[in-house]
Amino acid sequence: MRALVSLFSPRLNMREDYPKVRRFQRRLAARPVSRYRVFDRQVLSEDGTHRIPVRVFQPKEQRRDEVLLFFHGGGWVTGDIESYTPACAAMADLTGCVVASVDYRLAPEHPFPAGLDDCVRVARVLLDDPQRAGIARADQIVLVGDSAGGNLAAVVSLQLRAMGHPGATRQVLLYPVTHWDHDPETSPFPSVRAHGEDYRLTNTEVQDYLELYVPDPVERRSPLVAPLMAEDLTGQPDTLMITAEFDLLRDEAEAYASALKAAGNTVRVHRVPGALHGFIALPRFSRALRDAYEVVNDFLDQDPPARASSAGGAESAA
């Protein structure tokens, strides 16, 4: 597996090559307009300086009332609603849910906290007025994110609680970044040393992404960048944490799940066997993708918890 991944995944200097990666992703995701059932919307930023694009995906067969508010991966530097359109269309069809994908601003042109601010803004607008998402209740909105997007989903939940906002009641975090240190010499996580060199995502690439997203090394230790550093994790949404067996982020993601559970939140962890980082973008017939969506669908089938009226009143269970 290592040999194959090395053959087809040339190593990049993300600090120099991110524009090339963006162009390649968009070409790869090029789609006939009629292929997917989508429509585009915009949300005005908090300060009124820009509009945040949101692409809404309708499933072929809508089986659930939930809207999945999705934050894409790409290290806060690459990825957008165009490159993630195939993955979001698959998410809509495989869950039977409407998916709303947020095109937040990217670093290095817009470093931290620009992208996070966009995600918090869209989440607040939809949670405060769920009818804008075509649903009746805020507890029908589920936060979802993969990799850097999983980081953003987790941090959005932390931010909303800090603002005194009730927030979402459920979140699905797919192999998220939760820690600031991915140096194999100093990282506390064995998966960084075991899987940080030869597989799809390397520790060097993660560190490059973090440096582009958060230029100040001290700020990278903030819970708004590394949610595992948060001192108070109470009152968080019911969480489904999905990790990949051969992913350097595996252990830090599972450590965050353990920390959430220790703080009294309801948490389920599922490690996809044989999977690499980024499997959410694989073809629909892939075993890893099917495995993950079976667990996601089971999570969505559970009744949502009661939505608290304030940050201090969130209901949770270990």
C-alpha cells in the first residue's frame, strides 16, 4: 500500500504549490451542470464586507428531514464547493439528506480566523432561522466536516457555546485536525510517527497547512485552531467521530472524542479499517466510503437531543 500511494501521490511543498493543487482539484471535479441537483445561495458576512457562497445539494431520494451543514477539507488552503461537489452530491444521495456546503475563505490570502468566521456566521444564520434551510427546527441541522473541515465544525461548536448560543445538537467529524503538533519527534500521537511519511497525507503537509492558515506559531495552540487544547468541552453536540486506520490524524481525532466524552458529551467513535485520509472523496462503490456512511446513517437515525436554550443548559450524557 505504501508503495502504491507513493507512486500515485507525488510529494508537494504546500507553501509553494497550493495554487497548483487548487487548479488540479477544480479540473478533476469538473462536472456537467445537469449531473447534480444543486442550487447556489449566499450568506452575508457578519461585518457586511463579503458574501459567503453556500451550495445546496438535493438527494435523488430525500429520506430524512436533516440538513447537513458541511465544511470541506483541504488544510484550510485548498478545496472549495467546486472541488467538493462530487463528494457532497454523494453525501446527499447516500444519506437522503439535503447537504449545504460552505465555501469559506481560504488561507494564505485569508488567514485565521477568516475561514472560521465564515463558518460560524453561516451556522448561526441557519440555526437562528432554520426555515432558510427549508426545515422547521434547528435540531434538524447537523454539522459535518472532513479533515480541516472537521476541525472547523468542532471549533464552530466551541465558538457557539462561548457566545452563549445553543448551537447544533449533532456533529459528524471525519478525521479532523484537533492538535497543533505533527512533528514526529515531538507529537504525542503514535499515528503521526506510524503514518506520517508514506501515505496520502504527510506530517510535513499538515504542518505546512497550519503555517499557511495560522502564521503565528503561538496562536496555533489556541483551542480555536487546536480544539484538543480546550480546557472546557462541556455542552458540545452529540458527536460521531469517524477516523481512518492509516491516517496520521487518527490518534488526535480519537483523543478529541475521548476528551468530549470525559466532559460529559455523547460520543461515538468509528475507525474505518484499511482507510486512508480523505476517503470521503472516493467513488461511491469504495468499501471505506460505504463503511463510513453506514455508521453516519445509523447516527442520523437516532433522535436528536433536546436543544438547550443557553450554553450552560446543554443536555448531554456520557
